[in-house]
Amino acid sequence: MVTFLIILLIIVCIALGLFVLVQNPKGGGLATGGGTSNMFGVQRTGDVLEKGSWVLLTAIVVLTLSITTIAKTSGGSAAVGNSAIQERLDKTPSPSPLGGNLNSTKPAATTPAKADSTKK
């Protein structure tokens, strides 16, 4: 189920990208460049593409929330599956924290450094 929703999410994302690329710039922001205007252009096509973009955006939000909810309720590992890499990671010992070897049983060297007698 999660795999199907992820594939559907990828398809919707690609469709949203295509919808955005097909739309004509409305002349705001950095796209303003001269005297080009869409005053006499086709207005209905822009409305359909804009509404389609909003529908696809809403579908992305709903799909991501549903994927998250399903993955949480199924325990996470059931949704992703136990791979061989995850099993190897679980078997490896965790490294000791920083400074973990400070309290080792080996005594520290206590010989002081010799004084430099060449300076006067």
C-alpha cells in the first residue's frame, strides 16, 4: 500500500512540474522583462492550468500525510522492510562516546618533561 502511494506521489509531482512549466508567466517578480503582456491572450487556459496546479498541490499534501500516517501505524519497519543492510547495521557494535577511553585501567605516563637548560 505504501509503495503504491509513493509511486502515485511521484507521478503527481511530475505532473505538477509539467503544469508549472506549461503556464505562461503572469509578469510578476523576476519574469518581468519588457513590454510583453498577455492582455489579449487566452485567459481560460491559464485558469485551467492554475486550478490544476492547486489540485495537484493538494493531492501532494494529502498523499504525503497519508504515507506518513500509514508508515507510523504499521511500525515503520514493516513499511520499509528489513533489508540486509539494516540487519548488518543492527549487528555492528556502536562506537564509544567521545572521551570514553579516559577512565582506562592503563596508568598514564607520569614522567615530567626535562627542563631546557640551553636557554639562559
